[in-house]
Amino acid sequence: MEHVPAVLIVDDDPLHLQIYGWVLRSAGFAPVPALMVSGAVRLPEGQTIDVAILDHRTDNQSRTVNAAELIRDKFPNAPIILLADLYDMPVGIAPYISTFVCKGNPDKLISALNEYIY
């Protein structure tokens, strides 16, 4: 049986989780959505995660860093890809992030996932 890479998606917008889920499924990945609510995120239990995607723009940037710390603690071997509207890596979150991809470019996101998974 072929391994389907599991991709954790952390975002504070349920619609974004749904959209990224569709994009990931269509590219052959297994999306694992995690909704961030008031800065708190419940990460999946008993799940192997190959790579994580974290939305940079949440209601509070320090909460985004906290989410990255939680992901790193729970899934230490999973690279974290930051989705951002920026052209440079934000300084505070940089130690936790493997790379970042500008939002609205699913082809680059899939390319980054493939780079870190395969």
C-alpha cells in the first residue's frame, strides 16, 4: 500500500482549511485540518504528520509563533511551511519554519510540499 503523506494545516479560518484541504487532496496528499480559535489550536492525537502548513496571518502574531512551537514540539520531524502575504520570512517565527510560500499560489505550495516530503 502506498503511503499518502499527511499534511497538517493550521489556520484560523474554517473556509481556508476547506480550500487548502481540496488543493492538497487533488495533489495526492491527506490533509489534516486544525482550526486555531482565539489563539489555541488542538493538534491531532495519534497521527503521523509528514509536513505542516501554518497560516501567518492570524488574529495575533504571537499566537502564530506559539502555534509553530506547538507543532515543533508535537511533530519534531515535520517541516513547517508558512503561508504568508510577505516577501521575506518574519523574524519572530523564522526559527520554526522550513520555508514560506506566498498565499494564493497553490502550485508553489504543492512544489514546496513535494520538496520536503520526497
